[in-house]
Amino acid sequence: NEYFSSKIASLRSKMDYEIPPEYNPFSGSNLAEFRPTNCEEIHEIIKEVGIKTSPLDILPSQILVENIDIMVPVIVDLVNLSLKEGSMEGLKSAVIAPLLKGSSLDHNILKNFRP
């Protein structure tokens, strides 16, 4: 879209690329391996952070909440497989939908949306 493309181009033109960003090398300990997770740990994480989904998600949060005991073992398997393989292949997709800045704004005017 021309509006968002020109907005990004304008922001980039105002950035000062001659001054490199401050670089702070990592000073923590490196993780050479991960321990597998389990159902109890995933249940605890879900209880702590809650379940949030987008209206565009294939699986609405209410269905996930109602079936959490069925889904947790699947989530555990996905987490453990991604830690073992070092990959999130197949899980890397997103739907990006601009949000209207205010409900009273005209949805036909693109600058009324958050990118």
C-alpha cells in the first residue's frame, strides 16, 4: 500500500545511520541445552500468563480454555520438539491486520489505522 510504504520511507529518511547503535555484548551464561518441559510446567505458565488469542486465530481462546487438559500434552510435545530441533518450522505464521485508531474514524482513510 502506497500510504504505509511512504510512511516507512519517511521514517527511514529521518534516521541517522551514521551513528551506530550502542552495542552491549551478551554477558550471561550460554545455554548449551534445554531440559524438556512437562504438562505441569505448561499448566503453570498458562495459569500465570493466561490465554490470549486474536479474533483472527483459527482456534478461539474460549475453545482452548474449555479443552486445555486435552491441549496441554500437544503443547508440551510441540515445545519439546522445537527445543530438540532448534526450530519453530511450521509455527511461524502470522496475520497482520491494521487496527483503526478510533471507532469514530473513517475506515476508508488509511492514515486512521495503526500499521
